[in-house]
Amino acid sequence: MNLSTREENGIVIFELDGEIDLETSPKLRQALLQQVNAGKSVCVGMQDVAYIDSSGIASLVEAYQTARRNSSGFGLACISDSAIRVLQLARLDKVFTIHDTIETAVSDLST
């Protein structure tokens, strides 16, 4: 997994690519929690995620729950077909706010 971050309009944007699995999810978890624990709103771009397993999903869920407790925003954007299938199987597509583009996520999270 490759992870890059940038900030736009006060929103921390994570762009992920590759495989998010038991080996790589701790890095994702730590990075997400660092931002949401600091009170930042986060957008996770997942367009280039080829694979995500339950440990990767757990990292996203934990960051989402922490953001909610901290009254911060948290959204997913540009989710790849393989990743959206996993979210749908777990019915998490109904829990997360999912945006078609990073731009719409940033706009929504900025308000």
C-alpha cells in the first residue's frame, strides 16, 4: 500500500493505492488516527485500492468512530470496484459517507 496525504481547505486527504491488508493496515490506522485525534476532518481517496481485507476495513471503521466522537468529519471518496464490494458486503456503504470525487468530499466536509 502506498499512502499520500495533503491538506485542502482544512481537510486532510489520504490517497491510497495498492493492497490494504494485515501487513499494511497498521500504517493506515496510525496515520488516520493521528489526524482524527488531532480534531482534523479526513477524506480517504480509494480509487487505486486493488484489495482491502477486514483489517483495512477495521482501520477505517475505527477512524470513522473516533472522528465522530471528536466531532470531526470523515468520508470516503472515489472507491474502487473491489473496495466498494467489500464495503457493500459488510453493509458499511450505508455507514460511511461516500463521495464520487475528492473535490465533493472536501466541499462537504468543509461545511
